[in-house]
Amino acid sequence: MKKHQIVIDYNVYATLSDMESEDITLMEQAVGARSNAYAPYSNFQVGAAVLLENGEVIIGNNQENASYPSGLCAERVAIFHAGAKFPGITIKAIAITATSKNFVVDEPAAPCGNCRQAMIEYEQKQKTPVKILMMGEKGNVIKFNSLSDILPLAFDNSFL
Ligand code: THU
């Protein structure tokens, strides 16, 4: 038996204003998207903004449904739209933020496992890391350098 270890580096910023201007701008777009979420069942509103190499920003927010599993998370709405509108254009970064009508979201919004798997497909396809920024409605902002940092040992098409 051999012991292995996975070490993940990431940056924590006390406030959004401590980040680089490109990151601040992207997160502000995610905040804007968040306010248009359709989340009448959970009251948990998530916004996402995808920055592409051509400078375009594609936003998404969670879209819920009376049949709960038919809804979709903000991250997948955004990344699928980016893939649909700009296929083949490299994705540089994704910003995610959440708020709630029921409580204060003071921790960074962590994407669910389904979204991590959906997003990493694009990173694997483009063979370039995608930065990921996470924020609540207040408090710390965290930044990872690659989607693989938040989904180690990911399933990919090499298994198929
Ligand atoms: N949600 C997202 O939009 N992204 C995530 O990564 C986690 C959860 C949404 C789905 C649902 O509309 C609400 O948040 C509560 O789960």
C-alpha cells in the first residue's frame, strides 16, 4: 500500500474589492444574474458568469420548476449557454454567487457535484484550466485556479 495526498491551493479574499479588476467585474456580472434567478421554491438565488477568451461574458441563474428535478443550477445554465453560443472558444473563468430570502449567505457558494462534473467537461475539452470564483452575498471570496481543484479524480472521456 502507498499513501498519496491531494493538495489544493486556493486564494481567500476578505472582500471582493481585494481581487483583481477582471475578477471583480466578472463577479459583479454574477451578482446581477443572481437577482434574476427563478427560485420560488428554494428562495435560494444563484448567479453565475462565464468569461470567455474573446471577452464575452455569458451569465446564468438557477431556473426552478414545480417538478423539482426539472430545474437547473445557475452554473449549468451559464456554461451550457456558453457552449451553445460560442463553441470552441476557450473559457477563462467562472464566477458564482448566491443569496437567500431566508437567511444571510455569508459563505462562498460552492457548486454542486453535478455542476462540477458538467463544468469540468469543458476544461478537459479545451485543455486549459478554468478559474473558479465563489462568493456568498457577503464575506470571503475564494478563487481556485482550475476546475480540477474542486473535482479531483474526475471522471472523463479517457475512461470510455
Ligand atoms: N443551485 C445552484 O444554482 N447551483 C448550485 O451549485 C447549487 C444549487 C440551486 C438549485 C436550486 O434552484 C437551489 O439552488 C437550491 O438548491
